[in-house]
Amino acid sequence: MTDTIFAPATAAGRAAVAVVRLSGPNTAEAVRAIAGRLPTARRASLRALKDAVGRRIDEGLVLWFPAPGSYTGEDSAEFHIHGGPAVVGALVAALSAQGLRLAEPGEFTRRAFEHGKLDLAQAEGVADLIDAETEAQRAQALAQLGGRLSGVQARWRDGLIRASAMLEAAVDFPDEEVPADVAGRARPILEILADELEAAAADVDRGEQVREGFRIALLGAPNAGKSTLLNALAGRAAAIVSAIPGTTRDIIEVPMVLGGYKVIVADTAGLRRTDDEIEAEGVRRAEAWAETAGLRVWLVDGYGDAEPEVPAVLKRGDIVLLTKRDLGEGLEGLPGEPFTAKSPNDVAWLERSLTETVVEALAGGEPPAATRLRHKELLTEAAERLRHALAEDNALELAAEDVRLAARALDRITGRIDPEQVLGRIFATFCIGK
């Protein structure tokens, strides 16, 4: 990392203030060239900023963060300037003329990781905090940035080291003066750790739903009122409403917030058997989306004259609505709640019901420690290794190796060991300037 990088840290466009960040070995030289001299460390100084030929760029604040007391652990600086595109463009051109390179997405945070300022789980918390749209997402991301997962992982790792030491002692010093049951003492430690790892892996789904949004699928036959309901919940014309069957052929997703949690409500293609190749693909996608949703709302045309076919993807706890009851009486004896999307009271009731379901599914005493599929895979791998070790009663060498591999999986959560391509994939999801 010999390059000195820079990037605007604020969004592009017209704004009152823009921030441009620098990091790397030539940061001090670049600041002197543009601002005249280095300011006192970690104190904002008002300076006239000039390009290489002395033309005035702007007057702004300059902050200097000498290594290692910076976000990245390198010499770093920030220019706080007026936020007009022309001003930002002139400063960017001046920095490029000094030989600095525009940062890649996530490169500042990657340098912080590589200098030991953050571990990988905390770096992921930074990305989640930037992307947070709801209070629940903010709280979860802040907990991860604060080291919640890292702290739990460190405790698990310490337990594995203790258990590994007991197993290794039994393997390497069988004739020495060590307790006869030293290997047996590792068993309760491994059992507790395996239980905790499995519980944490199971809780990842909740963390993923907080991050990505709780998915609610609207299902039903053509013209059951799915698009009308979606528009009523969204408060806008998000989907085309038509009396022509099969109008909706693809998934129409609308994000919203219920109970402080991000929710994605999807209008789907009408479920029916069809010879139309495009509509059949829409039905297949609708069923696939609904299968992975946290909740399904099945709309039954309560004014219709045909017995509805229950969708195969419907699950216990899903909501059934008898729609179009404002048009008059239809089939009798159908299960579900009479409903019309034209009634504000009915829509308000449904919103309350959806909110209760979402809160019940996602709320907990505290945010989950692990929140990503990557975490779940590694926790599951570690737990499986420990279960295998516990089954190796008469092969302590194999049990010790399984414990070592479990610790290795946990180390990959925080980035103690991780392939280069994994790091590249993670940091590529960051915005430029972070």
C-alpha cells in the first residue's frame, strides 16, 4: 500500500459542504502543496486552497491526522470545502496533479482493516451503518461496528484454545504426569460452544432480514386484488391495476417501514395454470419468491364464483384475505378475513397485523451477533467440526484436529485469516470514499 489515495467522502451533486479525504504516505506533501502548510494535528484550520500553478480553488477547512492516529492507520487528511461540483472538481484535479490516486470502493476501510484498526466483522458493520435506512438497521450495524460479533468470537476462540490444549496434552504427553481425565475435561467446553455456535448461526436469518428487509408476498389468482392492495399499502400507484387477467407478470417489490423495520412487499403474478410461456414463468417466479418470504398474504376473490385452489407455498401463520367484499356477497364459508383495499379501516387493520408479525419475527432482547450469510456458513462449519470432535471418543488426534479447524473457521469471521478474493468481494460493496 504505497499509493496515496483520495476520494470525495460526500455524495456527488450540489451541497453546502463537501469532504475530500486523503490517506497514504504522501498525504502530508499533498496537503502542503495545496494548503500551504500542515495544520495542527486533529484541529480544523481555515486555509486558502490553491492548485499547482497558484490558482485559488476555494477557502476551506483542513484537518490533519498523522499515523497511526487516523481512521486508516496511515497519514490522513480531510478538506472541507464548498459543495459545488466545480469546486470539488477543481480540488480533485489538483490532487490528481500531485500524483494521488482516486480510491477504489471501500479502500479507506480496507486500509483500516489491514492496519488493525478494525477487524472484518467491524468493517462489515461500517458498510451496514452507511446503508442503514431504519432504526433497527442502525442499531444492528452500530452493535457490529462496536465489536459485538468480534467480542463473542473472541470468547468462543478462547474456549476452543482451552479445549484444544487439553486434547493436545492427552495426545502429546500420555505418559507424563497429567490428569487421567484431561481429555474428558474438554467435552463440556466443546458441548457448550457447539450449542452457542448453532444458536448464533440460526439467528443469522433474523439479522439478514433486518439488513435486507422482511419479505411479504402477495399471492392469489389473477384479478384477486393484489396490485390494488400493494398500491394501498404503498400509498402510491406502484403497480398497474387492470381488469385484464395476467397484467402483472413479474415481481413488483415495494420497500416500506413497519414497526421500525424495513419490509419488502411484493406483488406477484396471478397463480393459475396457463399455456402462455411468459405468464407461466411469472407464476414460477411468484411461487419461488413466496417460498422464501417471511410471510405470505393470500388474496381470495370473495366475490368470485369458483372455489379457490390453495397455493402450495402457503404456510402456517400466513394471512388469508377475502377481497372485493364491497361488491357484494360471493362464495360462502371461505376461510379468511373479509377485506377491501378501498376501505381505510381495512388497510389500517392489515398494516397493524403485518407490523405485529414483523416485530414478532425480528425483535429480540438485542441485535443478533452474526448478520450475514458468510457468518452463518462459518459458524455452521465450526459447529459441525465440534460435533465431529465430540464423536471422536477414541481418536483424540482427530478430535484435536477438528477443534483446530473450528477455530480456523471462527478466525475467518473477523479476518484473522481470509483469502484475498474474499476481502476483495467484501470491500467492493462499499461506496467510494469509505
